Amino acid sequence: MPTIEPAATVEALLTEFHKLTPQLSEHDFPAVDFHA
Amino acid sequence: MIAGCKTIEEAGTKLRAREVSAVELAQESLARIHAAQPRFNAFITITADLALEQARRADEDLAHDIDRGPLQGIPYALKDVFATRGIPTTCGSKIFRNRMTDHDSDAYEKLTAAGAVLMGKTGLHEFAYGITSNNPHFGAIRNPHDPERIPGGSSGGSGVAVAAGLVFFAMGTDTGGSIRVPAAYCGCVGLKPTYGRVSRDGVFPLGFSLDHIGPLAGTVHDAALVMKVIAGFQAVAGDITGRRIGVPRSFFLERLAPEVDRAFHQALAHVEGLGAHLIPIDVPDPAAISTIGRLILLSEASALLKPYLDRREDFGPDVLSLLEQGLLVSAADYIDAQRLRRIYQQRWMEIQDHVDFVFTPTTAIQAPPIGQDKVRIDGSEEDVRLASTRFVRPFNVLGLPALSIPSITNGLPAGLQIVGKSGSDEDLLAFAGSAFSPHSG
């Protein structure tokens, strides 16, 4: 039976995340908005 | 239903016709809260004396023709992260069990000025950091449709208080679905407004760049009345004919519980029957957006609560685990997550040029039993937390307004999520109010 495991540990999450970062370039600035 | 009134508008009409007093509404609400508390555990603090005092003031004002608007004399509740001077604000935590603030939250100030009557502070997942509302310090909050099931979270007590008819509306917070998930699981309306639309002043944070404030209510119209008071909403026309509804081809229709799938397609057929156009769309990778959101939240929550991590034994195990994971995320990865976030925000804006709203299910499942960690969907097991949040978290990252509307299927509610354009909260509520009012066919 296949099992869909969450990225339950931070390592698994970071592995997924690092697949996304190659699309970043020096033109991409953070979208931080700490609106209160 | 309080004093025979299903909605805020009905209660307001009766108040102004002197068919019921605010004190009578408050007394009936209090009686319902006390009767329900052993069964559902929706409240952490019940503010009976304050409620009766505020209700008496509302009656006096109405007697002198001082009309403070649609929430005057209306019983409501605040999630226990909204600061209220003189009343504890626990955040559902052992660490803040006796915490008192020297200020009121902006939302509470506005609601008080509008004459609304605070019945108490509702329970939540510890520090709003989870979706079960199975709180180790204040006890599990229970679903009004089946007390053996979770109400969702983190605003679980607010969802129960509204869905069980204990109050007319309740305020919640939503960092990764914490208004919409309990709305879907308990069977009420829940609005996560556009990011920044409602002031967070005086509300204990969780994820600084992901937190949103919004109402849970019995109807879309009631939610709009609350937004009028806390965010200056203006009424707009709720046209349905010709509106373009984006229906994602992938992700949001995958791995759905059968009843959720059925309810979602019924909603699509309903709005199409009213003259809206359904448009299949390809959405920018929601799984990637969720990954970005989870990484941002891990970092921001751990930065916030790090000063208390020397009291490990005072945290529940799930929250402690998340806080420790967040400490392992590097600053560079956090910054990259915020950079990626902007890319996906721009991609999502491009698809919104072609549609007015996007429809998705709110959650992939209906409320699971308390203590159950996994659910089985389409022959596969999935973590309850992910099955509950994978459709809602992307819109915290994107900052878009998202509304959950309930439908009852097999005795348990399922939620329809309607996502609008940034800043178009009034249009979103007007459309949803017209399309899903009791009189819309």
C-alpha cells in the first residue's frame, strides 16, 4: 500500500524546498511584509 | 440560534423593535455557553459579568436612540490570542496561562466601540500552532456535529462557538488555514481577508508575515457585517451572472474524500446554474507554495517563541517539535523562501487576469476523530495536518482573500473555499453572499 508521508522533519522539508531555489536569480527580492 | 434569531441582522431587527433586549440575548448566549462547555470545551474564559455590563450599556444606548450599527448588543467571542485588558490572554498555552495584557487589541476596541457584547475567549490549538485544537493544557475542543471528532484549528473554539449557536460570530486568526479549517469542519463561514486588511495590533502573532485576522460567522452576510466594523467594509453589488470561476485542473481536486468531492462539484453546478462561467485553469504549483509557507512559518514561529524554549516541559509535544525544527532552518533559506514567495505571487496574479474567483475544497477531508494522526484517501495514508491544510496554506503565502462556506453532506460539514483577488474582499463576500444565500436557489 503506498503511503503519502508528510515532510514531517525539517530535513525532508528542506529537501523539497531546495528543489525550488534554482529558479531564483539576483533579480528576485524577498516579499517580506510584516504588516501589523 | 439565540432568542429565535439565526443571524446578526435578525437579532439587530429584534433589538431595534424592542422585541428582545441585549441583556436577554447575552443571558441566553451565556446559558447556551455554560450548557455546551462540558460537551465541547469551546471556551477558555467566559466573561459573564462583562457581557452583562456591555449588554446593559447597549440597551441603554438603544433606549436613547444611540445606534452604534449592526453589531450593537450582539453576543460574540474572541479567540484567546486577542488582547483584552483585565481578562487573561492565554494563547492556549501553559506558559501564558495567567498572562494579562495592559492593552486591548485593535479588533476588540473596534467591536466594543460598535456595542458588540463579549461573551468570552475561545480555546485554540496551543499558540495557534496546529489544526486539531487538541490542547494538552486546556483539554480537547470537540466538534459540535460529533464530539468524538476534532473541530479543526487553530481557531477551534471559535468555530464551535459559532456552529453550535453559542454566539453570533467569533474572531479567529489564520496563519496556515486556522480560520478556514475550523469553519469547514464545524460548518460555519470563515473569512481570511487579504493580508494586512484587518489590523493585527494586540493579537499574539505566530508567523509574522503569514498571520491574518478574520471572522467566523453563521452566514456570509454576518461575516461582512463584522468586516464592516473591524475593517471598514463597504457594501457592493453581488452579481453572479457572467462571473468567471476558475476551477483548478490539478492539485485541488486530487486525493479528496468522496463526500468532499461530491459537495465541491455540487457547488460548481450550483453557481453555473446561477449564470456563472466555470473556467478550467492551471494554477502555479500549490505544493511548492505550501512548502515555501511551511518553511517561512517554521522560521517565524521559532523566532517568536525562542525565549520560552528553556521551558520545554511546558509545551505540548507537537508544538515543541515544530519549534525545534524551526531553529534548524538557516537565515539564507528563510530569505530564499521570501524571494520565492514573490515569484509565485506574481504567477498567481497572472491567472487572476482571466478569472474573478477560484473555487477549491477547503479541506481534502471532513473532521477526523480526535487523536487520529493519519487518514486514508484513495487507498493512501496521509497526515491529518496535511490533509487539512494543503488547500488553504497557499493563500496565506499569497496573501489573497479566501472564504470557506459550509455544506452539510453525510451529517458532517464540508467546506467550499472561494479565493478572490488581492484587496477584493468586498467583492468576494458580495458574490458569495448572493450565490450561497438561502434564497439563491
